[in-house]
Amino acid sequence: MLDRLTSTLDFQGQALQLRAERQRLIASNIANADTPGYIARDMDFAKTLRATTASSALPAAGAMATRHAGHIGAGSPGLGGGRAGAELLYATPAQTNLDRNTVDMDRERAAFADNAVKYEATLRFINGNVRTSLSAITGQ
């Protein structure tokens, strides 16, 4: 019973961390919109979340975990913080620029807003889950 409760919170927590990482990547793209030669980066959120949740499965009974997926250096070198399975993708430019910058501000603004809404939704899921658990514990 307790395992199901913590696994749901763990999943939502991992999703929240990945949303924050994606928001950081999009903000970096927007900040470098005028940098010549800058190549915009992003991540495939669904693929990264699947890889992260698969790599954080509980070890078998009697097995000792020697390294946690969230430790620095445990994941792919592309992301700080050691997100397992996170591959940073390069943006395909919609049109060519003379300075070879691939940041499309319209695409980045839309992705930023979309990710912010999904981040907020994840926070609301966590809050709802905690409230439901708390009311079940207190019997209200």
C-alpha cells in the first residue's frame, strides 16, 4: 500500500524535475536568440520520462544499489544533474539565417508556455495526491 503511494509521488516528482529541466533548456534557447551560431536544444519529454522511470525501478530484494540514477554523473553527460536516458536534441531551423542561429522565437515561446502549463498541472497533481492521502490518514 505504501509502495503505491510513494511510487505515484516519485513519478510525479520525476516528471516535475524533467519539466523544470526542459524549461531551463527553452529559457537558454530564448536567451541565446541573438547569439551567432547558437544551435537550439530541446528534449523529447515522453522518451526521457520513460527512461527515467525505468531506470529508477526498485532493486531486487537483497541487492544493494551502488549508484542512484539522480546522482551527478549517473546519467547521460548531456544534462546536469544526471538525468538517466535524457538525450538533448537539436532544433531543425524553420528558415535559414545568415548567422546560423537555429532559435525560432515563435516556436520557443510556444514551447515555453506549453511546458509552463504542464509544470503547473504536475504541481496540482502532486498537491491533490498529498491532500487525498492526508484526508485518508486523518479520516476526514
